[in-house]
Amino acid sequence: MTPTLIVVLLLNAYLASSNAICVPGSVPNITLSTNYTLTWDECLNPQNCTITNYIINILDEGTIYQYQTNSSVLTFNVSFLENCKKYGFEVHALTDESVLGPSVQLLAETSLPEGYDLTLGTLNSLTYNKSIQIDWNLKSINLDRCISYYRVVYWDENNQPQDYYSASKNFTLANRIPCTNYTFQVNAIIVNPDIQGPIAEITNVVFAEVPAVPKIALLETTETSVEMVWELEKYATNHCQLLFLNITTAGLPTNLTYLEIPIIDNLSRPNVTVNITGLEPNSVYVSQVSVVNVGGASKNVTVSYQTTDTYVFDFIQNVL
């Protein structure tokens, strides 16, 4: 390598070092205010670079959105962001040589919008399988993310109010007693800051269920009659008012084929005694029995019986 070439290379290296890239410092005091304004201070600039712009990066669950302002503007409106959601914010200084400075990252959550409304728009009930489900929605569905939880208060006509806190927009009471009247109150709650929405109420939530089949407690026959004693479903398991005990028996006179025995219902629900007369001696009968309440009729229970033989009874008397 000739001496002249060596001198040229050394001169180029010196010029490159004397014209080093100017890198701006970081941007301090990045802040997100409650009015959705991102602010910051002028960047640190120890090399006295010429700052032309600020680059704003907004990080949203792995996606980066980039915006730009002039160097004289130290604020940026982010009201287009979703309410009550966490974002990452970076602000970089950009020089006239298109050199981007470093930035710290601010993790911040957007606030409630001005004029927010935590009123419930709907509150509905659904009953199934001895369960009551209520569900609701906010009137302003864009505030769903802001809610910490919902407070549910419920009671029936016999119990004190009970509280439940739900992170979802529904609540279920399982294994309820039929024909028990419930009231529900629901309101939205935000923990930070401490805000409670207005209470919505739904009343007269009740469901009916047909009774269980009756149970035979006693059955006695004579030569021309049968006495049945039927045990009814306990009030504690089904509050629905009992109306009738229905008995259908084939082979009887028309006025006895179908019997509808009124039930005077109360908390004790005593057994129901039924006497059917006009039967033929030494005959087999089959009766279908069901119970009816305000929710409908139970399944039928079948009972068969045989009247006694009047001739056998007479024979025994004559022998004696």
C-alpha cells in the first residue's frame, strides 16, 4: 500500500469521527392525564441535536400504533383510545438527520370518559330446573371494561337480603323452592375511583312447578267401597298452592269414574282421605291418581285393589 493511500484513509477516518451522528436523549415526564391527553417535557439533548419532531408509539396488546408531532408540540390527544384499558406509551425525539432518540415506556390505563353513565340498560330473569338466572347489560356498553364488579342483592318473602358480587353480567340461584317470590337489585361498582352506579330492581321473580306424585298412606276395602289416604308433597319442598286430588277409576258409574277432590292447602298439608262407594263385591279396580297445583298436574300414580267377597263374609257369620 502506497504512503499516499494510507494518508487518504486516515483523513477519511478523521472526517467520519468529527462528523459523528447526533443522537438525542430520552424524553422525560411522559404522563397520561384523565382527559386523555399525553404530555411530556422536551427531550434531554446533551449533544445539542436539532429536534424536528416527536414520535409517539402506542402499544396495544402487541400492536404498535405510531403518530408524529412537531417539536414545538409537547402534547397529544388520545381520546380515540378505548376507555379503562391499559396501554404502553413511548415518546421519541427525532432529529433533522432522521435519528430517533430512546424512550422510556409509560404503562397507563385510560380513564372513564366525561359524562359517563353506569345505569343498567336491561335487567331480565329466566327460570329453569328450579333455578333463577338474572342477566343485565349496561346502558353504555363501551363502559363494560371499566366495571370492577356488580353487586347483586336478593331476597324472598321470608328471608333477609343477601349480597353477592359478580364479575360477569349474570347471576344464578340454584335449587330454589317453586312458587317463592324473589326480588333482585343490581348495580355497577368501580373500585378506583370509588364509584357506584344506580340500583336497578326486578320484582316478582317466581316460577311454578307441578307437584310430586302423591303417596298412598292407607288403602282399605270393603265389599262395596274403598278408603284411600294420600300423602301430599311437603310445603317445604314446593310452595305452589295445591288445588285438587284427581282420581280416575274404570268400571264405575259415570258420576264416580272421575273424582276431583278439592284440597284446602296450608303449611301443614295434611293427608287427603277419599272414600269411593258403589263398588261390586269381589272385584278388582284400578285407579289413576294425580295432584294438581297452580303449575299443573303431577304424573299419575296407579293403585289397584280388590273388594271383599260378601258371600264369604255371610258364610263366616252363619258358621259362627
